[in-house]
Amino acid sequence: MENELFKECFDSLKKIYSEALLERTSVHENEAREKLWIAYQVLGKVEQHFKVILETGKLAEKQLADFQESKEK
């Protein structure tokens, strides 16, 4: 991923969730730990989805530019 702000946002959220899960909950807080684990997993899925959208958009942009170039020739 080229966008540093995008990467920083997801890295920061991953860190927050993992620290909360591993360092701020006790063994007896099953419900809280489960919710944090789910949030962490969903975050990974959301990040992958955004990457696909961004990469697909970049690909589509390049294809459109190539098409327009070939049309002009």
C-alpha cells in the first residue's frame, strides 16, 4: 500500500485492538476479549477490502488512460 496515512491508520487501530486484547483484559473477561478479537479480525478484512478497491481503481484508471491513448492514435 503506497498511501502512508492509510497504512498508519490501520496499523494504529491494529495496535490499539491487540494491546487491549493482550494487555488490558484479564483471562476472566471472556466477552470483552471475544469482542476485541472479532474487532481485530474485522479490521483486517476491512483493510483488505480497501486495498482491493484502491488497487482496482488504480487499474481501471490505467486502463482508461491506455484506452484513451490508443483512441487518439
